[in-house]
Amino acid sequence: MLRAVYRSDPLRLRHQMELTNWKLDPVVPVAAFATAKAATAVAMAFSHPDAKAAAALKPPAIRKPAKVQSANSQ
């Protein structure tokens, strides 16, 4: 049984749903996860996100502060 009350609902209505006859391990055909549009999509190469990111990171350059001239030294 599921119950939900939405915070933004000014009436604070309760929504309830009962789920029965759950099929936890059904056989699902592969075609259920494919479409004609997906079949014609361009394949993209993927790599582990940490592989290149860690090598590309460099610490920021440290700049020396500019010398400030005092009014008396001019």
C-alpha cells in the first residue's frame, strides 16, 4: 500500500494506491528495451570518468602579489 500527501497541496489530500499480484522475476524480451530510433543512433565511446580527469587536473598557478608603491617613495 502506498500513501502520498503532497506538501504543496493546500487541501493536503491523501492519495492511496494498493499494489497486488507483483511479478518480481518475469521474463522480459530484449525488444521491450529497444526502439527503431535507438537502433539507428550513433554509438558514443565512453571511458571511466576518473581516467582522464585525474591526469588533466593541474594545480592553479600561484601568482606573486604586485608590489605596492607607497606615496613617499615617488
